[in-house]
Amino acid sequence: MTLDQNWFTERCKEAGSAFSLQIKRKLHDEQTPFQHIEIYETEKFGNLMTIDGFVMLTTRDNFVYHEMMSHPVLYSHPRPRRVVIIGGGDCGTLREVLKHPEVESVVQVDIDERVTRLSEQYFPELCESNADPRAELRFGDGIQWVKDAEPGSVDVIIVDSTDPIGPAEGLFSGPFYKDCLRVLGSDGLLGQQSESPLYHTQSIIRPMHDEMRKAGFLDTLTLHFPQASYPSGWWTATIAAKDMPVTFLREEACENKPFATQYYNDAIHRACAATPEFLRRALLD
Amino acid sequence: MTLDQNWFTERCKEAGSAFSLQIKRKLHDEQTPFQHIEIYETEKFGNLMTIDGFVMLTTRDNFVYHEMMSHPVLYSHPRPRRVVIIGGGDCGTLREVLKHPEVESVVQVDIDERVTRLSEQYFPELCESNADPRAELRFGDGIQWVKDAEPGSVDVIIVDSTDPIGPAEGLFSGPFYKDCLRVLGSDGLLGQQSESPLYHTQSIIRPMHDEMRKAGFLDTLTLHFPQASYPSGWWTATIAAKDMPVTFLREEACENKPFATQYYNDAIHRACAATPEFLRRALLD
């Protein structure tokens, strides 16, 4: 069958696959100084934001991504007080991070303020904590922000970026990881979205581990989770630990987390780093 | 963007989503007495078999499904000697089951012999164990086969069927589960594909648990795994245990399995039943 014009389709060129959502109407279309943002109302996935034709998030399934970008790395740090989010302009990761009472400050640095303003309008539930006094929303170059930050001034860095093409390319590189390492304090953790295990193990996940370790991180670990609206429906986050094993978990806090989630829980925390056999082999030295 | 005629698209009506694969050419097209089978050569996913327009399997990603339909349930049984596969005509699950030296006999009952003959031609790697003397390939009604089987004559039943519409509908029902329970011996396990957690928790997964327990199974558990070419890219199998907890695992055998896999391993076994929060809540009584 073919899909008529009432569908949004994202093609994944390198995999010869495509994912489509049935849409009711386009709500917004804007070329910012950085990228082309479109918002659609879909039939069954709520609202959809795309950037340069790629799905960023939908109302229906963003919960998995945002929970898995924030809670695993935060419960893997012994005392996460100072958090930085690079990218993350839709504020979904920010909302999850702010659910942790032990977090004292979160700086979010996205290059494009329009992503945040449109998220406030079309994904208001993700922005419900933006006025939290612990949160600081900055709009600028995240790579530069990390370069300029004080050594040892951050506990957890979360890189919630677009794919490693265009403005986000520098976030997947050795020099950026070296800056992150310098900015992180003792026990510091870096968590970064790392694309699809099925499509990007050799092109992105394995090189990311190599670059993080070459930059000086002691340990690295890739978590995986379902994400229907991203290519292959299967996604990862990779965590790099400055000076401790990345498998640490604040068990009691995690088992008694004082907030609600839709995907994450302590069983998922323990499970999400179980490495599929092909990925385990690909990450062997 | 729209996709031209060089793409196969499967639309998931209830979710307003679609998945597409870029194709080189159609290799086969056949209406059998039971269903419409098509085989395509894709650009990046190897060969693709569809039945009535729905993706059955691709060369590239079937390994996850077939491994997760077989190894978890087999390592959860203390001594799986006699196995029955209902459906499974492509023989991929059969191949995985036959990797277990402790299995003494496998009967596969698919209603449509043409699925198997076409799999032999276009997915020969899945059929490489079909001549194993422990395997018996039958073509007929799996529901009737279970109805006619001797009580206590089977250790593990695997239901590797199409969606619960058309010929497979009866495989998702109380009377079938009652027959399975009768046919299973002590410690017997039933494992069945149970669709997408994101799309079918309320319509299929929860009712399946209820029907299995009403039929007399002591315990039930849903496993989840990525499956790029199925709707939402996220799939499940649900295991029902006749008379023991379904969380049993032959740890030493699993950790030292004498065969290679691409997705499954002992870490994945322990992880795949970690229940996402929304699914855990949906399955609460």
C-alpha cells in the first residue's frame, strides 16, 4: 500500500526503512536560524515535532526517551546535585531531572530557543517544571558552554541532542568529551543519546565508547530502550563514568523513588544495561 | 516526504503508524488456500515475507524474535524434552529450539505448508535444521492438534502465530489455553507472541494474562524485546506456567549455553521480564 498526503514519513536512508505517522493537520512550520521546525497534530500519537524532517518527539511515546535519558544516569551517581543538559530544548528531560529532590541546579543549554518556545505551546506537559527555581534555561552553544565551565563544577552532564549531523556533530567527538571530563567532579557521569543498536552499532555506538575512553573516562556502558518513533523503534543512551564503575546504583533511593514514571522503575534500571549478544561482541576490545 | 513504488509499507491502523522497507524487487506472490504470501528483496533488510500485507519476517531482524520466542521459555523449564510449535512455518523458531541438546522432539504444526516451502527457498538459513531427526513438520490445524494430543505429553508449547485476526484468532482464547494446560506435563510452559506493549497492552496483553489464568495456569509473565519490522518496533512474548513460578531459570545451563545467538544471552534472559511501569500497572489485578 502507499500512504496519501495525510501522513508524515521519516526515511532512514542508511537502513532503507521509514516510519510514518498519520496526521490530522500541520500546526506550525518555521525556519529558525538553525533548523527547520514543523509541528503536526497526528491521529493517534498526539502532537509531533520534527526538525529538518526528522522526528524529535511525539506526545504519545516521548516518555520512554525522556525517562531513560535522565533517571538511569541520575540514580547511577552517588549524589547528583549539579546537572547540565546539552540540547534538550523540548524540556522533557529537564522535567524528569527536576523530579529528583537531590538535584539542586539544572542548566539546560540548547542552541535554538524556538524549540523551547514551541514546546511550551505544543507540549506544555513537558514544560510544566520550567519555572522551577532550580532550573536555568540558556540558549546558546552547548559545546562552548562546557568549554567555558569551571573544572569540577558539574555532577551529571546529559547530552540530549539531535543526530550527529549538522549542529550536533561536535557533541559526538573527542574534544567535547575531554571538556566534559574536565567539567565533571569526582564520580561525575556523562549520559548521551547514542542512536539505534540495530542501525548504528558500528557507525556510532562503538566509536562513541572508543572516544569517551580515549578522552579519559574510566568506564562506559550503553543502555537500550524501545522508542517507536525513532528509526528501528529501538534506541540507546551511553553513559561514561569519570572515575568509578558505571554500574553503580543507589538501590534504596531508586526502589523508593518519590515520583511517578511511565516506563522507568528499578527493575528497568537493572535490565536496561543487559547487552544484546551482537552489541556485546561489537564492544569487545 | 512520500515514498515511491519502490517501498513496501505496512500500516498499523489502530495506531495511525506505518513501517516501510525499501525494496529492490518482488520475488514471489501467491494466494494459498489460507492467505496471501508475498516475498520481496529489500535494499537493506535482506528478504521480506509478508502475509496478507503484514510483515512476517525479514532476513535482517528476525533473529531477535526467533531467539526470544524460544530460549527464554526453554531455559525457564527444568527439563524441556518434548516441544510443540504452533504456527512458526518459517522454521526460525524451530531452528532455535533445536539448538538445545536437551530437547528430544519438536513437532511444528503450521496450517500452511507454503510458508515453509517458501521459507526453504528464500530464508534457507532458518530451515537449516529442518532435517534434524528430532523435528517433525506437520501441516494442519494447530488448535485441533492440541485438542487431540495426549494429556501431559508436552513440556513446552510455543505459539508462534500471526496476529489474532483470521486463522490465528482461536489461538488467543480460553478454550485453546485449557487444551494447552491439559496437554502440558508437570512444570509445563506455554509461550506465545503477544504483540506490542505500546499498542496492545489493553487489547491483547492484559486479556491474554486473564484468559491464561482463568484457564488454570498458575503464573504468567510478559517478556519484551525490540523488533524493528513489527508495529512500534517493540514486541512481547507471554509465558504461562502450569504449576510453578514462571520466573524459574536454569542458571548454569543458560550461562553456559552450547550454541551461538545474536540477541539472547543470560543477561538478556534476566532483563527481558523487567516490566515497564505502565505495563506493570496495567497487569495489576
